[in-house]
Amino acid sequence: MFLRPFLNDAGSCASYLFGCTTHSKLAVVDAHADLVDDYLAAAAAVGAPIVAVFETHVQADHLSGLPELVERTGATAYLPAEAGVEFEHVAIADGERIELGNTVVTAIATPGHAPAHNAYAVADRRRGDEEPWLLFSGDSLLIGDVGRPDLHVAGDARGQARLLHASLRRLLELPAHVVLYPSHYGGSVCGRGLSGNPFSSIGFERAHTPLLSVADPDAFADALLDDVPPPPAWQERIVAANRTGRAVVPT
């Protein structure tokens, strides 16, 4: 399986180009508008087209590169069910699978950071019997922290925090060796104590991220909502642009 991470230090955003070069099927996860040319160049370098663009959720801190990638490649857009976007896409429910040649992507519904949020477990048929090898966790499980629950709701951050607690329990049931690739790292406002290391594993985070040891949902919500950082600049306008598929933030 082919995998290339793309790190944008301006907002501490991580996105990924991955897929099967044997069957010439690549995909991008949580594409950033500033990196569209880079994804296309990397795909061209390995001689395989981008045929799918996955979003873990509607982004609140940066413009998505999904609309431009779809326009330039003809790729299919995949978003969580009930994402509420206004452009053509395929809604992926919990447990649904997308096959990209030997690469198999399985959606795991992980609401909490956003009401509609998926993580994507990825398996490689050439390296086993579809056991997950890696996880694109979006803004649910981060490195050293978890996603904040207040950016996509109006007055129900506590309820979203409880949902996130349940979502994280599901992710922690994955094998310890599964490599964790989130969509943000240290410096992002989507968490409070993110590590500067952008990648980890389920086992390491299970052992070393303090919030993941909090078993009670209410205690988890209390801890998560304590000292929440300011929201991203232009948050509402960015969300609006990403919902409509516009390439610019409306004034």
C-alpha cells in the first residue's frame, strides 16, 4: 500500500495520500486547500490517479481541498452520513467499506468532535486478511489528546463530549499495533495538549494519553471542557464554505 503524509504547519493540519498502486487507485483524507497541487504531483509521480477523497468531518479551521480535487480529478467524495453538505458526495455510514484495489477502507462512526464524524480503518490485502493496519482518526483521537467537542454545536458541548467518550472507547478496541494518523498535531486549536509528533499507535495512546483512562463519561466531559482554547479564527465562515463546497471563505 502506498501512503504519504502531508503536514501543513500553518495550521498544524495533517492530510494523507494513500491507496493501491497495483490497481491504480489512490485517495486523499482530509485534503487541505493549500496542498491540492502537492497531492496531484505525488500521485503523478507514482503513476496512479486519485479516485476518492475522504473527509472525516466538515472542517472548522481550514478550507477543504476536496472540492478542487474532485473537480480536477473526477474523484468520488466520501463524507460521514448526516454531514449536511450541499454538494454531490457518497455518505458513508458506520461499518461501510470502500475498496481501492488491495486497500480496504472501513468507516467507524466517531461523533463527538463533530456530530457527523468518521474515522477510517485501513487494511491492505497484500499484508493480511483485511486486519486494520492503520487508522485515519480525524479530530477524534489525537496524539496526546482528543478533539474538542464545542466547535460544531450550539450549546451542547457537554453532550458532544459524552458522545466522544463512547467513540474513543470504540477506537481503543482496535489492536495496539494499529498506526494512528490524526488530522492535527501540536499547535492546532482543535485540541489542547497535542504532541508535536504527528503520528503514534493505538497502544501507545491507550497507555499514555491521560484522558483516555477516564472511564466515567461525565468526568471525561468535565476534564475535556476545562480551559478550552479560543475557537479558530473565521470558524463559522470556514464551516459554511466547506459545507457548500466553495473554494473561498465568504465575507
